Amino acid sequence: MALLEMNFDSQVLGLSLGANIIVPEHPAAWQEPPAVLYLLHGLSDDNTIWCRRTAIERYANRYNLAIVMPDAYKSFYSDMKHGSDYWTFFADELPMLVRRWFKFSEDPKRTFIAGISMGGYGAIKLALGRPGQYAAAASLSGALDLAAHVHDEWDECRLRTFRAAFGSMELISGSANDLIGQLRKLDTVPDTAFYICCGTEDFLYRDSVTFRDLATEKGLHLTYEEAVAAHKWDYWDRSIQRVLEWLPLEDLAQP
């Protein structure tokens, strides 16, 4: 595998940001363009975190899988109320740039998205908001029911983040940023396969349970797992390996 650390300019965001890219090197990967996973970070992290906290490069090697790990700052993958249009960047501009720079697969059946915490929210949000763009989407301890946290006691730093992204927590319910609300409105089951996992000791555990129950009611293609764990990297390091095993990559896996 090759690990690329790059910086680039986004016209949508009007700024320069970073991304870490894992590129397959095994010759078998290039018989056809390799499948690609967009792997998103959480609220307090950046594009380097997956490489710093897990062995993601080693895990990806057996699948000849390309992995794109971009920076999202504290955007909640949204077109921010007071900030930049990160939803538009992730939904439209970033995939276009990746296709321009790399010979990765452009087939939606070989395109996946996953993330932790805020990134789990972003992964499911993009999968629901861009049906047909991703074959599979995974949330690891995702903030999947933000509207349910409107009355939680947050510190001032976290409240400033919410205000910048959404205006206020009160404005999330019923908006495009409300994943549970979007799920309730679904009248067609998307082809996307969903994977939801969370630790039972995690402060976001109820978010995953709520999403699981409603997704099951709606008939989504859902795999759900939980374990005794908190909002910690040791759990996510194990879970991302489970996600890679779950992805439809059997034809790419190496002995």
C-alpha cells in the first residue's frame, strides 16, 4: 500500500484542507480500478486520526481497497449556518476531485462510506442524502439522532460548534440534518447496505438503537452490532476491521 498525505484547495469551501489517501499497490488491484472507501473522522479529530489511532493501512492491504480520509473540521458534514458548505463538498466536489486525481472505481457498487461519531453521522447522512452513490455505509458510534440531544448539557465549546453548524440544536429537528426525521420520510428503500455499531456504555448508544429500530421498520438493508464498550478508539479499531469484513469486497480480498 502507499499512504499519501496531501493538501489541496476546495473551490466549494474556499480554503485549503488535507486528506490522507491509502492507495493499493498489489498488481491484482489494478486489473480494474480499486474499490474506494471514504472514511470520516469525529468531532475532535482530523484527516490524520485513522492512521494515528488504528492500523487502517494494514487492514486495507488484504482487500486492495483505496481509502480516502479527508478533513471535515467541526462541520458535521453540513452546509454550515455560520461557515462553509461541507455537505456540498463531501457530496459533490470531493468525489469529483478523487476521480480526477486517481484511477479509483467510479462504480457506485464499489464505493463505500464510513465514519466514527460525527463521522458516523456524516456517513449515514451522505448515504441517505445521495441514494445510489454508495453501495454501503457504516456508522461506528455515530451521532445518529442529534435532535434527541437538544436538551443535553453541553459545554460552551460544543455549543459553539452546534451553533456554527446548525444555528442551534433546536433547528435540527425536521431539517435535512435530522437523520431520524429523514429516515421517517423514506418511502423507497435504498439499495445501500447499512452497518450500525456502538458500545453499550457509549453516551451515543441510544442514537444507534433508535436508528436500528426505525431502519428495521423501514426495511433497510441493515447489519447491527453492539458490544460492551465506551466512546473509545480501542473499540473503533476493532470495529473498523469488522466493517471491512462486512463490505462486499470478497472478489478483492487477497489470501
